[in-house]
Amino acid sequence: MEKISQACAANHELNDGKDAINNVSVCGYDSLHQLLAQNLKPQIFQEVSRLLLGLNCGKPLQTISLAEPVKSLSLKHGFDLQAFCFHADKESVREPRIVRVGLIQNSIALPTTAPLSNQKRAIFEKVKPIIEAAGASGVNILCLQEAWMMPFAFCTREKGWCEFAEPVDGESTRFLQDLALRFNMVINHIPRVGDFNESTYYMEGNTGHPVFETAFGKIAINICYGRHHPLNWLAFGLNGAEIVFNPSATVGELSEPMWPIEARNAAIANSYFVGSINRVGTEIFPNPFTSGDGRPQHTDFGHFYGSSHFSAPDASCTPSLSRFRDGLLISDMDLNLCRQLKDKWGFRMTARYELYAEMLARYLKPEFEPQVISDPLLNKKAS
Amino acid sequence: MEKISQACAANHELNDGKDAINNVSVCGYDSLHQLLAQNLKPQIFQEVSRLLLGLNCGKPLQTISLAEPVKSLSLKHGFDLQAFCFHADKESVREPRIVRVGLIQNSIALPTTAPLSNQKRAIFEKVKPIIEAAGASGVNILCLQEAWMMPFAFCTREKGWCEFAEPVDGESTRFLQDLALRFNMVINHIPRVGDFNESTYYMEGNTGHPVFETAFGKIAINICYGRHHPLNWLAFGLNGAEIVFNPSATVGELSEPMWPIEARNAAIANSYFVGSINRVGTEIFPNPFTSGDGRPQHTDFGHFYGSSHFSAPDASCTPSLSRFRDGLLISDMDLNLCRQLKDKWGFRMTARYELYAEMLARYLKPEFEPQVISDPLLNKKAS
């Protein structure tokens, strides 16, 4: 078990250590869903799940039973393994388009002080059996977390970490290519991208919001912080994405309340599936750094809380992977659900794109005036 | 207690009536939060609340203690009454800008077969003590639900209900004006607007996304279905809104999974507060109607599940009002939190408005081509 999160540490303090055993049981839980499952009566858990996971009335979420060798890999290597199924209605003209999709979350494998190439190779070694488990489960499309083969070192603002950078066909790509070929999988690979100190390492791109047409469906990648902008999600939707992955690296205190909200909203608003991935663990760096928030210098960025999950266009979602352990989340999804939800809710039809385009064009001009109607009594006071 | 929701009815069926008492206890609950509070140990409930309500690490949500006469009104008239407080950090230059905001949800008061003017007057009578409770609590801005003074009759597509329409200064406005003056409140009044059969009753507007500058802050109204479009929320934000209300009328099977997601996402993405209001109860109409979904004709639109709540720009939210009873939800909010979150996350700064404006302008053209990169192996197959 990883070091407990700062949030849990705060809970410990609040409780004054009066009830240490109970505290540990609250803090050591793997995921919200598991915490509720263990502490609620089955019928109440079912109703709470219905509300939290957005399940259609009364239907429990269907799990997929995985083969024994896959389960053995999970036990042997200690990674969380969960598998679910999103359904769409049967249609009379189109065949179901069921795709099996996987998400992997992982912590780093060696201290950040180890030689960089050793760090990378050790991550390859720990991620390999997880990818093999996905392959053996028949996963068609697999997405790894942001900057999966390195610590999330951008917080340090030190340039030495740039040595993790690779050419497009570098060793990480080749590592994944071999596995992808072996299992006939599409593996999405986000080699590195910055977040909070992004501007120290990268510049904004200008390549738009491309959608990748694979043998298994149209996918897109909304990297990390990109999830905070509803218009990024929209742009992938307008370009025809059916599954959008959000490989991330984010820590508890900062973003955990937003994590389940933004992805589900994107899936609802754009009638596509979303796969959200966050790394796990706490990464300690050799040199202390400050965070511009007045706190004293420290050597870690906080606890990466995992909690990778899938969201569906019908507003449902899967439970999340562990907040502490590596994990593989698998889900079957019938891509027909995307169009079924478009037909049902008509968001694409009712959106006022002309109005929005005009609004944004106006907003960009230096002479932009917000549309404000003031209470006449206020104006009287002011004059 | 209102008729139980269809979702609950479905649960009943699933459970085969084997455990009727337990079923009632699951179905009869007032709100998710209350269900969890009653069934989890306090420490576990605290951690679950932290995750679900997006509270900062370990801090329990602060409630406001209301005066005895207000509580008496709630008891006497049987409406749910809850009051909370959102905090912002103290600043050194700006004073706190604390506003007390209220939301009211209500069911109808007479059968839909009663004379229309009697129906309206009976709703006035039942809503009046709730508004008085808000006034006596010092609420500054109060928002009622969509079409609060009538049944949500749009589902019938019958034109007779148009008689509920009023001029801008009609009796509902005057009723609220008197109370607003008496309590020095801003009361937002949405006299009528359509939803699912909207096109039978209304046309789309072309008045943009106005923000109203009141004595207590800049507010805006995103009516009902408007909440499904992230760009509506964005437009209110660009026009400077600090609180956006979403007066709604929506039923369980259809939208309950989306209800807590869309409002919270809007508050996060646009760094403002959101007040979400939904009516309660099941409304039976004299003439049966069909819903275009193959189900046989029926006389109700489903259960309006209430669950009104506030969301804050820091991703936190209040628990929701009852799923079954009328209710008044009050919250203090320091409007400085809006700018604090803008400063913290920088969404306004990092949004790529030029890119989005260009994307939308392109999307509007008949020759629009989505940006799709196809797997070369796919192309080979096709050619």
C-alpha cells in the first residue's frame, strides 16, 4: 500500500488520533465504490450505486468475467483489475459495434534518484504484465497514462528530466509497438506532456483536435489539463470521436473533486465514451521545490490518486480503479450508443453553433463588451 | 410522501417484493446524502462526503443555523429546509462579498383538472410561506423553479395550457414583486418555458446570454435544457456571471444521472456558482398522451425528483434537497471565490478561444471536413 494521501493525513489530524483503527480503515480503502460496497447493506448499496454511477433504473452494472491467467497476473503483480460492460439498444439496421477498451494506471518503479534509463526500464518491466493481461483479455484499444514511463517531474522545473524525451519512434514507442502487434491492439502512447509547469517545458500546439480512425473506432486524446476546457471536448466530438481518452497526472488536494465530474460531463455533452487515466503513488524528487502557494519547500508533488474510470454517453460510468495501486480497467462498449444518445437527446441538433461562433468571435475583439443588464436602481445610485 | 419514483418502482420489481420493509427504506429516502448519513458510520460518512461533495481535505461542510420561526415554517408546511456555507479565502485588498442565496422547489397544489386560476392561486399559497422563510432568513437572491406556478403540462402538447401564460407584469410577477420588496430580495421568476415538447409551444430566442447586474452580484439564468450545452454556460461566464441559476423540470429515468454532473461541471469550468432547481412530485393530466418511445399512452410525465442544490467554482457542492418534498435551500457564498478560482486554475487564461472560434466557424460551413487521421492500414484495405 502506498503512502496515504494528504487528504487522509488531514483526516487523521482532525480526528486527533482518537480512533486510529477506524481512521486506517477509512484511509486505506481502495476506491469510493469499494468503501461503499463494504459499508452499506446490499440493497442500499444498489440504490446508491444507481445514483452515483448513473445506472438505468435498477439494473446493476454488469461485470465481465476474465480468464484465470489474467486474474493470476493481477494477483502475482498486485495490480487492480476490474472489467465492466456498457450496453446499447439492439438496432434493426446496424450491427452492434462492440469494442473492448482498456486503461492502465501505474506508479513509478524506482526512486527518482536512480539513473534515468534504469527508471524507464523498471517501469517497462512492471507495465509489461499489465499490458499482457489486457492483451490476454482481448482488449482492442488500450490507453496508458500521461508520461507513463517516467516520474511526473515537471513540478521540479529542472531541465535534467528532459532526458526522458524520446523521438516519435523511440524505445517507448517500440516497446508498445511490439506488444500491440503481438495482441493486435491499438495502444495509445502519450510519451510526455507537461501540466502545471507546462510552460517551462512545452509550448501550446497548433495541430487542432485530430481524431484517429483505427480499426476499432474513432478515438481522440485529450491530454491532462485539456479536460478542463469544455471546448476541447466539443472539438473532438465535432471531428467525430467515439472514444476520447484523457491520460492525466493529477493529485488529490487539487483536483480529486473535479475528477469524476469533468469526464462524465464531456461524455454526456458530446455523446461519446471517455476513458480517464491518472497515475498512482507519491513521487519523491531529490531536490526540494516550492509551489508558489506560500508553503515551505517539499520534495513531492502530492499523492496521485489513480481512480481511472470510463464514462458513457448515457451518463453512466464504471467504478474507478484503486486510489493506491497499479491497475487495469477493461470495458466493453457498443459504439452504437454514441449515435443512440445523439438521437435521444438531440444536443447536436439543438446546439446554437452560429450563436456561439459569433459570441466567441466577438469575445476575441479588444472592444468586446459583455452583455450585462443592470438593475435600474443600481444605475440611479451610481449617477 | 409523494408517489415513489419509477426508478424505485423498478427496484421493487427487481427485488421481487421479498423484503418489502427494506425496499421502502431504500425508496422512501429524502436524498442521497441523507441515505448515506443514516447508513454509514460517521467517519466513513465524512470521507464519502468529502469525495462526493468535493470538500477540501477533511473539512466538513459548514451548515448555517436558521432562526426558530424559519424552522417552524418548515415544520408547519412540511417543506425541506437546508442551509450551508461556501467559503473563500480572505483577501488583503478586497472585502469578502458574501451573498445569501436561496432555491425553492415545489410540487403542484391541486389536481391538474381544477380550474387553471385555482391551480395557480393554490401554488401561490403553498409557495408563499417558503418565500417568507427565505425572507426571514435574510436571503438576498432567490430563484424559483421553471414554470413554478403551473403543472409542467408541455408533455401533453395540448394548447389549453397556454392559458397559464402571463404578460411580463402579470399576477405571478406582481405576487413575487410584493414579496421581493417586503424582504429586499431579488427574486428570479421564470414564468414559463418549454422543454421536451418545447417546439410545440415556443421558438428559440435570439437575445443572447444576458447577465443581470443586481445589488447583490451578477446573475444569469440558464433555463432547463440549456444546461446540456456547455457553450451556454460558457457564454454566461464570458458575460461576467457570478451566479447562474438553472431552473428546471426534469424526471428521474431520463436525467437523474446527469443532474449532479452538468451543474458542477459548469461551476468548475466557468469559475462561478450554480443554483440548480428541479420541481418535485408526479403530475397527472386528464388526457393520456404518448411519448414517441413506443410505450403505451399514460397520464404523467414521470417523477420530478427535486434534488435542488448549489455548486461552487472550487468543485464543491451542497447536499441536495429532498427528492419528494417541497424545499428551500439556502447558501451563503463569498463571490470572491469566483476570481480566486480563476486565478488558481487559469482556465480563462489558457482557453484557446481563437482556436475554438475558428473551429466553430469552420464547422458551420457546408463544406466542413472533420479532422480525421486514418490508420494507413485501414486505407490500404479500403483502396
